[in-house]
Amino acid sequence: MKKLLIQFSIAALALTMVISAFAQSPTATRQRRTSTTEEPTQANATAQPSPPPEVTDDALTNRADPTSEEASIVPYYNNFFTTYRLGPEDVVSVNVFGQDRYSKQGNVIPPSGRLYLALIPEGIFVNGKTCDQVAELIKKKYEEYIIDPQVSVSLDRAGSYRYSVIGDVGQPGIRLMTRRLSVTEAIAEAGGILQTGSKSKVYVLRKQANGNLQPIPVNVSAIYKGQAPDAVYLVPGDQVVVPGNSLKKWQTLTSFLPVLSFARLFTGGF
């Protein structure tokens, strides 16, 4: 009997220790805390439901300020059009606010560089001028017929700015510059540099005021590797030259071998 009583006491003590350890475990504590915090939340939600937001995130995105969007665009894209000098084959539109008879859309600038509009029979010479400068000239002409005319000139299509890419590229030739281009972008539009082209010795020929062409070296290989910035931008009339590398020289040399072999027949060679 005494032995049985001792075994019962030991079992009760062990059960008490297990219950105490379970009560102090982090899992049980988290479960109790979760249950206690969820109850008032559910009660508050039942008592005072929160109204849905009046403006969603998508709506806020769609209401973005246009001026801020324009300011976030890469500056050189805006600068290209604000400083663009008009020339032959450019297409511009003239808008006179509230005066449709004086407005004219899709004007292709002829080689003479003169833009002809209503009540301006002599035309306006626009070659080498920006759109804002042309708008100011048209405004002065129309002030004789309209009180405080509001004139705007927009560039619809750029056709006078051109550049060329020559040398060891996929598609050499002359192209239109419809936006400001870096040297690497111009090379990419020309099909990229061939295996026989030198990426480290690319240069740009730019015409100076005295008429001479000045070479501007561009290490395209370093730009591709992230070791140099892509900071050389083209101006109208630039020529991007991609010279050949050692492989190109070797191919040129081997192309003369059949000719030399044929010439040995007439020189007594073997």
C-alpha cells in the first residue's frame, strides 16, 4: 500500500510539471494574446464599420499632374524638341486660337524654307529657327488682322536632321534623327558593330565652324562594360565611324593570297 501511494504521488507531480510547462510555452502565450486582441477588433468592426476609401490608389495614379510627368522625362528628349531648328522636309502645324481659318495643319517645309499661310502671301522664312521663334513671327504678322493673336507652332515630324554611321556595322548609311541620340544608340540602330569592327576606336566626325571635320573618340567597349558613361550625343550632320580591328586586317590580307598565287605563274614563282 505504501509503495502504491508513492507511485501515485510521483505521477501527480509529473502531471503538474507538464501542465505548468505548457502554460508557460510561447505558442500558448501567442494563442492567448491573439484570441484576446482579435475579440475587441471584431467587436469594433461590428459596431463601427470603416467606410471604403473615396479615392483608390489607381485613381490617384490616373490623376497625376501632367507637368510633373513632363518634368520626370529624361531632359535631353525635351531639349531636342525645344531647341530643334526647322529645315526642309520637317512637318509643322500652326494653330491660331479661336481662328480656324488662319490655322493650318501638316505643313511640309519646302527646300526654299518658306512657310506660306493665309494673309501672308510672301511667306515666312523658317529655316534655322525654332518653333517658338516661328510662332512669334507669325503672331507679329497676324497682329494687323487679329487682336492679340495666340499662335502656337508644333513639330509633327522631324525630317531635316540627319546623321550617318559608316564602317564595320550591320547596316551603314544615312538616317533621320527624330530624337537626340547617343553614339551607342546610333550604332544600335545601324545594326550594331560587326566582329571585324573595333569597339574601342570608334570616333565621331563633327563639322566645325571653319568647315573642318574634328574627330571625337568614343570607347564603345568601355561603355558596354560600364567603365565609361554614354555621354557623347550626336548633332545633325555627325558621322559615326567604326573602323576595322585586327580580324578585319587579317581578312583583307588573306583576300589577296589567291591573287598573289595567280601572279606567281607569270613571274616564274612556284
